[in-house]
Amino acid sequence: MSIGIIILIGTTILIFSGLSQRALDRLRLNDKQALLVVISIIFSTFFLPDIKITDLVYINIGGAIIPLILVLYLFIKAGTKKEKLRAIVGGILSGFAIYLAGKILSGKPESFLFDLNILYGITGGIIAYILGRSRRSAFIAGVLGVIFSDIIQFILNIYRGYNVPVFFGGAGAFDSTILAGVSALFLAETIGEFREKIQGGTNKKDMKFEGGEFTNILDERVKIKRDDENEK
């Protein structure tokens, strides 16, 4: 079983147990939406074939299309232009980092005790967090980084005249995509939580997540109080 599937199974357990609720809130996702994404990725990975675009381009549904749909949703939900810019820049730079790591390390894969795709995913995740900062933009940058690295490889293959097919989100790229996104989110959540505790709490401590957006509990309390006063 690949590391990507193991991570998805672990994510499913966290969702059912409620331990991932805080992270999901920051991503503007509820439990049902998150489970739908995870189950769709697992199902398509095992039962649906890669989509052939040309003889040189294949796209994996679970490793590329579904993550891209999720990334598009999160990008639309991003709060500011600055956050969106960070996500895009982080994705591009993490893509270059993953590509360079592949070039440097792929020559001696036997020297490593683990699959290099794990290292690629973690590398992309770390850079995605550093540049993305927020939970949402870090996850976006992590997933985009792996996809951008495949795009870089494809462009260079065409430029050099190599007739080598590129599998977007397939084979080892699937593990890298899942690992990059999850590791970036994990770093953002862990470090973000630590920083919030140092600063005395989160700026959303008076807010709750409902209907896909944060709502202010204090505003609701004031409204209820006013309604009660009007009734009197």
C-alpha cells in the first residue's frame, strides 16, 4: 500500500474522530465534504484508469483532477488577494524545488532507504508552508507544487525532443501530491497553533464555522439581546 493511500486512510480516521475539525474549518470544509474528497480520491485511484490526453500526457483522476478541483475551491474561498498570490507563488517555487530535488537525487535511488517520492512531497510541503503561511494557501501551494514539477518536466521533454510520457498525478506523483498537501497543512496547523498560544489565542476565538464561513458569536449574542429587549 502506497504512502498516499495510508495518509488518506489516516485522514479518514481523523475526520470520523473529529480530531481534524479545526483544520477543516480553516480550509472552509465540513466533515461530509472532506470525506467525499478523500473517498473519491481513493476510489478513482483503485478503479479508474488514467485519462489519456496524448501519447505523451496521461492524467490520473485521483492524483491530479480531484486535488485540482479541491485547490480551485480553496483558492476561490481564499480571503485576500495576498493569500491567493502566496498560494500561487508558493506552488510555483515548490514545483521548481521538487523538480530540482528529483534531478539531484534520482540518479542514485538505491542510496535511499525510502521512496524518493516521499522526500519530494515533504520538500514541496515545507516550501509551500514557508511561502503560503496560512493553512489554506499552504495546502494549495503544496498540491500545485507537485503538479507544476510535472509540467516543468513535460516542457523540458518537449524542448529536448524526448518522447517520454508524463503521468500527471499518477505513479509516484500521486504519493508526492498527497504528501505535499498534507505536510504543508500539518506544518501550517501545528506552527500556527503554537504561535496563537504564544500570542494569547486565535483572533477567531469569538467566531464559529457555519455554512462554509466564519460567523461572529458575539454579534449573534448582541442581536439576541436586542431582540429580547425589543420584546419587553
